[in-house]
Amino acid sequence: MDEPWPDDILTVSCLRAADTNSVVPGSLVKTCWRCEASIWISPATLDHVRNQPHRLVCMQCALEVASKDDDPKLLPPTADQLKELAEALGLEPPEDPDGPPKADG
């Protein structure tokens, strides 16, 4: 699949299932659109892209796609993605910049 990637299709990069044992709770196993490897997608990521044209790809294929794009764009993780990742790693979730400020002391 060496055709150019359409600009209106979001590329969602996911870890290959064979490459990790640590996953966000509730993640689903899907298939890479390019190489058909089994990949993990987290609930927050799936929610974020559900209503957008997208293709799920493994990290290796995402790097290949990006290398052929003359203007690749990366989107930052959403607040929900950061929260679920922090929880999975046993870390304190980051503050939501759009959420209410924390009270002092």
C-alpha cells in the first residue's frame, strides 16, 4: 500500500499487541489497516476518533506513512487520553487546562 495517504483521513497510531504487555484497561484489539498486525486502541482514543474518518495503524506503519508525507501533522493527546494513561501507569493524572482551577491550601 504505497499510495499517498488522503489528507482527510486521520491516521491513528497504536501499539502492536505483540510489542507490549501493558495496556490501558478497557483497550480493544483491532487490526492495522496497512499490515494487518494486531494493535491496541484505548477507550479514550476510540471515543476521540469515532466520528472522524480514520484508519488505525501500528506504530511501524505510522512512521512509514509519516515519512512519505511532506507535511505530517501530529495531534497532542486529549485530556481523556492523558488521564487514562496516567491511571494505567499509577500516576497522578495531569490537570485539565480547561477544567476548574484547584483551590489553594
